[in-house]
Amino acid sequence: MDKKLYLVNLYDYYGVLLTEKQQQYFENYYFDDLSFGEIAENDNVSRNAVHGQLKNVEERLQFYEKSLHLYENRGKVLNLLSQISEKEIAKEIEQYI
């Protein structure tokens, strides 16, 4: 899987565990497609500071997943649901994950 997509998925699970500033940098970079320079200019910080924060965020998201396995387990549950012959039950369960 593409690293960007993976990190965005992890952010969906663990973004609330980040600081407000980390969330802002992540969203500016990954969702708004701003460059390090654009983010730095908007926040009056150096490009290096933005890069460091984003690197830290990526490491934290991966640490949370390594510890909690929420994203990995969702994939396993979805795989099991696809094997259930009662499709209506599977769809109902899928709404809760």
C-alpha cells in the first residue's frame, strides 16, 4: 500500500492522540497538499521545523498502530466479513467497524 494512504488511514484512527499543531501540519501536508515551505510560511516557522514535526507525527502514528493494531485488526475483520455467507448480517456488522 502507498505510504501516504497508509498514514492517512492511521491518522483516521489515531489523529486525536496528536497535538493540535501536529494535526494541523498533518492535515495541511496530506489533505491540503501544501508543501513544507507553504506550511512554514503560514505558521512563521522554518521548513526544517515543519519537516521535523511531520516526521515525528509519522513515527507516532506508526507507534500507535504497532501498539494497538486498530487498523490491522479492521482489515482482518473486513476479510472475515467478506467470507460470511449471510451478506445482510455482514453489511450490518460492517457498519460498526
